[in-house]
Amino acid sequence: MKVQFRCPPELESILPRPILAKRGLPDWLKRMPTTVKADELGLELETVKQCPPFVDAMTSGFLMPLVADITVDRGKFTWNWDPPPAQAGSYTRAPLAFHPNQQLVETPYFDDDRQAIKFANFWTVELPPGYAMLATHPVNRADLPFRSLTGLIDVVNWKSLVHFPAMWIDDDFVGVLPKGTPVVQCFPVAYETLDLEFSAFEGDDAAALVDAEGAVRDTQGAYRKLYRAKPSDGGSSKRDRKSDGR
């Protein structure tokens, strides 16, 4: 799927670019061992680094970056960023803005003494017709000192910039949130009406369940090795390819 990004020409040389999420994995995941001893159980267990759903979610879609270094001192935000004047249209010249807390009244995010922050974004995003962009907090990134709010944006028709609201959650943070920090993770989502159907396991579905249970019992990493589809395989798993003779 082609995703087209555009930015103001005067900012092109200074903006960090969005990246594929698989290129922006955190250091803690890279350092993490694949197995760990659980002495109280007398077992060696696989960590979540060996869990494809956990990692696949983190490597899917693309990441939108923070445009400049932000210095934070217990809730006070400052920066030194002076972009060139806009050549066409108008847009904020600050990498960070705020939402009055009244806009969050009656939500779980409301706090009498806390405003939402808003990460400025200077890239437009274009997806193929029939898709919207789901923007959410970077998946499994509880290490970040903020929590981005989730939104679904019709970027096919909305040709302007989309900024990303978030709640700052680490009141004791003192330091620099560096340029390039992922502020949201984005996924293309098809605009389709869902038709929910329900039934009991029977026939081929029951056999597939028994087959999967046996594979998990007999093969370590069965989901990853036999059932997990990859984009390069056209969405088919190794199990599928065996069943149709490939």
C-alpha cells in the first residue's frame, strides 16, 4: 500500500520523517532476552519478545515523530526551534501546543489541574480511497512519559495537517524528549461496514481448532512457525501453503 507524505517545502530539510514502525522499535525490546528462567516454576519461559502478536503490533503501520527537542522540567515545556516562515498557507510555528482541560470534561482524561498537550505535525498523509488513518499511542510503549489519545482521521478527503493530542503522565520527568520520538503509531483502516455473525464450532472449524491445539502442544512457537502470515506471503500462513500444495 502506498502512503504519501507531504510537508511545507521550507520545512522539508529540517523535519524528521515518518518511519515504518518496524524501524522504530525501542531499545528495551532489542535488549530483552528471548527466554528467562522462572525459578519458582522450575521452568525456562519465552518472553514477550517471542510473542508474535506483541511484536507484530509494534512493527505494523508507521510512526509519526516529534519535530524538535522538547525540554521538560516537572510539567514545564520549553524548546528552541525557529522554523522558516510559511511560504503557503499558515500553520503553527511551535512543536507543541495545549488543549484547555475543559475540552476533556467527563472523560477519564479530565483533571482540574492538567491540560492536554498537542504534538504538532507538519506532514500530510494520503492513503488510497476506502481507507482512514487510525492514530494511537505507540503500541506497548508504556515507557514514554505521555499517552497519546486515539483518533480515526479521513485523510483521503482531509488534505490538511493533523496534530496529535496527548496527556503528559510523568509529573517528575526532568530532561529532554528528543526530536524523532514517536508520538503516535498509525494504521490504515478500511472503511467497511461490519457484519457480525455467530455460530458454534463444527465441521472444518472444529477440526481446525483441534489441529491448532495439537500444534501448540507438539511444536514450540507453533503460531509463529505455522500460522502467522507475512505480507511477503500474500497473507497466507505456512499451514495454508501446505494445505493447497505450495
